[in-house]
Amino acid sequence: MASVVLSEAEKLYIVHGVQEDLRVDGRGCEDYRCAEVETDVVSNTSGSARVKLGHTDILVGVKAEMGTPKLEKPDEGYLEFFVDCSANATPEFEGRGGEELGTEIANTLYRVFSSESSIDLKSLCINPREHCWVLYVDVLLLECGGNLFDAISIAVKAALFNTRIPKVRVLEDEEGSKEIELSDDPYDCIRLNVDDVPCIVTLNKIGYRHAVDTTLQEEACSLASLLISVTSKGALTSMKKVGKGSLDPESIFEMMETGKRVGKSLHIALQKILDEEESLGTSRQKVGFLG
């Protein structure tokens, strides 16, 4: 993870600010920075999104390809996650530095999406045991400026919301052999229901309090953090402790309650942006990937 080196005086200044619920940039402990979300930014994907949160910049592309259902789940499609850390994101990603982080992020995303209720995987099945849609979710870290997991989860949800999967028909001839026919109409497609797709809220313990959406400087003052995935209804679906510091049970309970509260408002704000973009249709001005 990208890190910064702070003097003891700088750390003390940040920690004292968090205790007073007034952070260096003027936010309270439960406030997010302003996030920029744009969907449909990569042309050759089934769905895509770019999210900028402070100095963190994430690009996600989703490609729907036909595959074979897994043996243990013959009537479901599935998601595959790939995470790539751009060497420009932070000097620490040069060489093999980004690979470990990429694996950690992919594993976290698999854990978040392993919940049966997050996406209706049965809707991705074309015919049981033979054909299903596989969604390849590619995450590219363009810049790391703190609060990586939250920004990635917002970008993944936005890209899945933007995803359009072609409608297919399974035709069977008299001999029983099956043929798959894809619809030619680009508007004749399946949309994913992302209502229950969780977002990750990272809570960093700084001093005696905890803060959300931390900057790199604030992360340098935190010894332990809690990653929790929360649905739009405020249900907690997974939890993971990060960092070498310890968290007492009371802190964990408080962080979970904060995470649920903050997560619900995060979902509301994100859905509002996605609905607004959708309502503009083809008339909206695209900044695009190179904008």
C-alpha cells in the first residue's frame, strides 16, 4: 500500500484533529471527500466506470463472455476479478510491488461478492451445466491517494450497474443439439440488479477515535483499520481487520455501527449519481478515460 513518512509533530497534529472531529481538510470523522463517478468510459467493454476520490483514481471495466458453469453451481454464472496496479500510481508499484496489493484486493473482492445475495448469479445462466455468462471485472489503479478499497468498491458497483449483457436464445433442433443465438439489437440486453451489491467502508482507528475516507497522511497515523462491506439497506456482509495494531471489542462495535450508517448514505449518493447519468442517455457529455 502506498505510504508517506510524517514527522512526530505532523502525526500529533493529525491525531489531535481527529480527536476533536476536525480533520486537516476540514471534514468530520464520518465525512467522505467529494467523489467523481463516470460510467461507460471504455468503449470495448460490457460496462465500465471511473472513480476519483481525492487523489485516488480507479478505472473498472467489465467484460461479459460465455463460459461453462462451475461444477458445484451448474445453474449460475460467476465473476472473476483481476487487479492491475499502474506503476505510475505510486513509486512502490514499480517491479513486483503492485502484485501483492493486487492479489489482496482481488481476494477482498471475491470475499465481498461471495455472498449469495449480492448479485443474482442465476440470471447469468444460459442453460444449466452447459453455458453461462462469466463477468470478468478488471480493476486498474491509476493513482493511490488513500482509501483504496472504498474507491474500488464504488467503481465496481458503478461498472456493474453500467454493464449490458446481450440477450441469447437457446435453439434446439430435432436431433437435440443446441445452438445459441445472440441478439443483434444492442438495446436488447440484460441489466444486472445491483441493489444488493455492497460497498466497502474502511474505518481507520486514529488515536481514540476512528475516521472514514482517510488520506495517505491520516493512514500513516493509523495502526489498525476495519474493512466492512455494507449493503444499501445497511446490512453488514463481511468484515476484515487490517494493520498490525489491535482493536478492542468496544471499538469494533462502534466502527461497525459507524460503517453501517456511513455505508447507507454512501449507497444513496452513488445511486443518485448513477440514475442522473442514466437519465441523460446519449446526450450526456462524456469526459472519457483520457479526459
